[in-house]
Amino acid sequence: MTAEQTKSQISVSVPPHVRGRRTTRTIMLDVAIALVPSAVAALVFFQLYALMLLLVCVAGAVAAEFVCYFIAKGGFAKKCKNAGEVVKSWARQFDCTSVVTGLILALILPAYTKWYEALLGSVFAIVLVKMLFGGTGKNLVNPAAAGRVFLFISFSLSAGALLTDGVLTTGSTYLSGTLLAGGSLSGSASYAEPVPTLLQLFLGNGVATAAIGETCKLAILIGYLYLVIRKVIKWWQPILCIALSGFVSVCLAATGGTFDITLFPGYCLSGGLVFGAVFMATDYVTSPKGVWGQLVYYIALAVLTAVLRHFTHIEVMSFTILLMNLLTPLIDTYIVRKPFGYKREKRAKEAKK
């Protein structure tokens, strides 16, 4: 066999190198399907605002990916002579990652986000976070989380409604009071909007100013179950992150008074913790590959999220996910996975037996 024939049989792709019927496109389609319940809930609660954000973010992300690919493949070269072939090539390799990025970004934005802000966020996520580093599988951080942080810093978008220390913060508005287990408010309030009950936090009909896709935890739970059944994510990953973050939050709240475990559900259901743990922290590219590395990753993410929420009183899930994404290469470096097919060498005494 000649060198050219051998080279033609070699398939070059980004890691992880796993053979199987499942492709990046099918996985991304599964994630998109899992996001549908949250998108439907957003349309129910926020109506045209949610529809605008979803359309703008998805269209902006797909268009940005296409433009970057068109330029990189020489679509404008020789008076766009090869433009048709480049478009066909893009369609063949389209893996729906930009669609998922646009969906997630739209769902973690507040309902009052302006259309041009959403468009800039999606373009930033695709062009500067994904395509600039080489495209699918090569981005260092989660593109949607990076887009959300970019908009928060650039346009001072609210971090959303968050329940910490039994206190509800809605954007920059501070509500002084304690949310009891039944959802009643103890203390004086400085804002007319009532504190949502646990049922309202779960169903999403009690937080009118939060991110459009983070409000309905029931919809997120449906998406989570779908991803687990389809074996896209491991069932314990979001559970560990959410439960540990809620417990650490209760412990931090106890530093100012008594330990009250009844606050645990409120911490878990408030803000973007559940959505981020299910759809963003589990990203294959930006999370550790080994089981022990994943344990370190999700434990650190949960603790960091709880601590920052406690001291800032805003939703910090996108920030903590970005930070842990940057630490993922370090985790993979020092917590090395066993090679496929590895068998532990027998010790001298065992060999003699």
C-alpha cells in the first residue's frame, strides 16, 4: 500500500476519538430537543419577548458561524467563484452546535433584553469564543456562558432573580425578608412584587424578571430526563452540582444565625443554578473527561457558585461556569484518566504467587 493510499484511509478529527453511530450532530439535536420544554415555557410566560430572543439568538449564531466558515474556506476569493461549493460544504458539515448555543444564550437572558444586545451576544459567542479558536470541539469555554457574561459586562444586564440567605433579589432591587418553607415572607419588603413560593419557583410563574428559560424548573427537569435517557449526560452530574450548592448555601446562611435546612429547596430552585447545571456545565468540550476529574469539577463549581451567590446576592452561574471551564485543562492534566484497556501491573509478591 502506498503512502497516498494509507493517508486517504486516515480520518482526522478533534478529540475525543470515539467510534460509534452517535455523531456531534445527533448529540446536538438531542440537546436542542431537551431545550424545547424550556423554550415553550418561556413562550408561555414571556410571549413575544421570548420569541424575539429565541429567533434573534439562533439566527445570529447560525449566521455568524456561516460567515466565519465562508471566509475561512475562501468563499470571497476569486470574485466568489467558489461560493457555491463553500456553501454546500458548510451545509454538509453543519452540526447544529450554533443552534444549541443560540438557544441556550436566549434562554439565559432576561426578558427585557433588547434585540441588538441579544444579537451581539450570539455573534460574540460564536465568532470570538468558538470559531476564533478553531470551531466545534476547540473552544476553551462555553460559548453561551461567555456571551451572557459579555452582555452583563457591556450592557449592565441584570443577573436575574435570585434567592440567597432567604432574601429575594430581583435585578438591582433588594427585598429584605425571609422566605419560609411554605413560601411566606417574614420581615419588611421594599418592593411591591411578592416573594414567590417554592411551587411558583418550580413552575416558573412567580419570577417575572428572571431569565426566560431558567424560570420553569419543571421544563428543565423534563429536558434533564430526556438527556439522561438518551445517555447524553450522566444523571449524577447536575444532581451533585445542585444539591451540594444548595447545602453549602444553607451552611453559609447559618453563619448569620441558626442552621435552617428548610431553606435548601429555595436555594436550589432560585436563579439559574438548575439550568446551568443541566445544560451548560455538562458541555463535553469544556468539562473534564475522566470521572474523578468530573467529580472535582462539579464539587468546585457547586461550592464556588454558593459562595459567590452568598456574598454578591446575584446570579453568578455563568461566571462560575466560565471560571471552571478555564480550570478544566488543569484538572485533566493532574487527574489523569486510565488509558483504554489499561491493566494494573502485578506486584512482585503477586507475581510469585
